Amino acid sequence: MIERKEIELIPKEIEAAKSKDTLVRRVRLFGFLFFIVSLLIFGGIFAFRLSLATKLSGLEEDSAQEVAGIAQFAEIEAKVLGLENKSSALTKILAQRDYFSVVLAAVETSRPANLKVTGVTIQKDNVLITINGETASYVTLASFLQNLVDDGKGGKLFTNVILSSVNQNNAKGTAEFVIEATTKKDGLKR
């Protein structure tokens, strides 16, 4: 029997060219797809970089505002520290200071109604106080002396009271007196 062979009408070179053409098309398609994907990736990276740059500029603005706020608070803090130093200095000065109003208040709370205090002299050491005045009655004067050492009245300040002198003024009908009182240690401090 005769073998049958198929006759190929298309030459092998054309078929090889077609297969090469298909391969070239596929390589072109792959290259085009690779280009598109690369372009998309590059675009994504560029967009991400732009987004980060925008966020960074926003953060820099916020940082600048915070630095300005901190600088403003630094000025306030310096003022507060200055005021605090001045306040502590004033407190020290006032703690060391003698308050003569304490003497006047103690004399006033000890003074009976019909006794007149004409002067109060405080010695330099603030321990000895001289009280001058006048009264119509020796009983009132004795009451005043007792009140000066009474803890409920002048005794908060005075430890010892001495009647230094008494003179009768017949023209006025009063007795003029001088009292020397000793204060407690740091009695004039508050």
C-alpha cells in the first residue's frame, strides 16, 4: 500500500515566521503591560511622596506654632518666676519687719473708756514701750494697768508693766501718767 503523506501547502519558513511573529507580539504585549504597570507603580509612588510632602509641611507648620506657643509660655514663665522671687523677698522683708500697729491695737483693747492715751513711744530695740496719757480716776488707771498684762487684752503683747510716774494736773482735774511696758520677744512680728 501506498503511504499517504499529507502535503503541506504552507512552507515551513512562513510557519516559522508566524510563530516568531506571535512570539514578538507576546513580547511586545508583555513589554507594554510591564510599561503600564511600571507607570502605575511610579504614579503611585509619586502620589504617595506628594501626600507625605503635604503631611510633612503640615507637621512643620504645627511644629512652628507649637514652638511659638512654647516661646510665649517661656516669657510668661519668666514673669511668673520673677514675681515669685519678688513675692518671697517681700515675705522675708515683712516677716522681719516690726508692726507698730500691734502695739497700738494692744493699747486700744486695754484702754478703759474714760482714759485718754496721749502718746506711745517705742524704743529702738522694740522691747520697751512708753505710754503717756491722762485720766480723771486712779481706779481707771489701775484698771488700765491690769488690762495691759491681762492675756485677754494687752497681755498678748506685754510681759511687764510699770507705772513710771503720775502727776496730778489740778487745772484740768486729771492725773497725767507715764507707763513703761516690756514686750514679749518678737512681739511686734506677725
